[in-house]
Amino acid sequence: MMYRWATEADAPAMAALFAANHREALTERQRDEQGFVQGGFDAATLRSMAAAGTLLVADDDGQVAGLLALAGPDELPAPPPVVGLLAVQDTLRWEGRPLSEVRWLLYGPVVVDAAYRGRGVARGLFTVEAAAARADAVVAFIESTNRPSWRVHVDGFGMRLLGEYVVDGRTYSAVAAAVRAPGGA
């Protein structure tokens, strides 16, 4: 598996992966078992994000096995959960400081193709050191009903809870992890 920056040519495969795992495309049982992604990430949006250098992919011999967005607060699209996170960043604390005073990147969405789950793809995307020059922390939001995402990011990767916020009647947890410097642990 190779982890690399996405190119604009990856957009159709990334859009298909995203659409197949979107909250609205899955049954309640599928969401409970595998988790889900949300937001409007079509091929045009993903092509633009790839051109901006904010998407990583897990590439298995030319097949996109997973993707991860790493965008700064000023580079974020504006779906409601992100707007909610930006609105509360002064009240969330990272290592004793308000998040608004920390160099951070939004970690996510992250999605792994069903055929590659359980094979370390999400961990590979998480441990890629691509954020080291740009941030001190990566911050994600997890909808309270997305228990699989909590298990991966908090229980598995050790992301720490910063706080919760509500948007459109849905509760989200903001979680974060320190960025590893190249060659760091």
C-alpha cells in the first residue's frame, strides 16, 4: 500500500468511494456496523481539494483504497458540522490553549473501501506525517451516532475528546491528536 497526495485524476474513484459510504446511502444497520461519512464531496469538490493538496489516498496498485482530507481552518468547505466546529473553537482546549490559538488541521473525512477494512489502511492514513509542517494537532468531528468512527479514532488511534457541540439537532464530538514530526513516534 502506498500513501500519497491525491491527484485530480483520482477524483472519480474518490467520489465513488465517498458516495458508497455516505450516511444517506447506508441503512441504519450498515451505519451502526461500519460507520459513515457525511458532507457533499462530489468529484468536482474532490478534484478541487486534490489540486489544493488537502487529500491523501491509500493507493493499492492504482486503486484508491482509502482517502483522508487534511485541511486548515481557512481551507474548509462549509457543511454544518464544520461550521459548528469553527464556531466553538474558542471554547475547545488543546494542551491548555484554546483551539483557535493552535495550528490545527481538520482530519477528515476519512473513508476506507469495504474490501480494505481491517487491513490497517485507516491507521496508515492516520500515521502519515503529511501534516507535520502545517500543524501541531489534527482535529476531527464525530457524530454521536457514529460509534464505529469513535472506536477507530478515539479507542484505536488515541485521539482525545476536546468537547461536544450540536448542529441541526445532531451532537458531534470534537477529538484531536498531536501531529507527529517526520521520523517521530
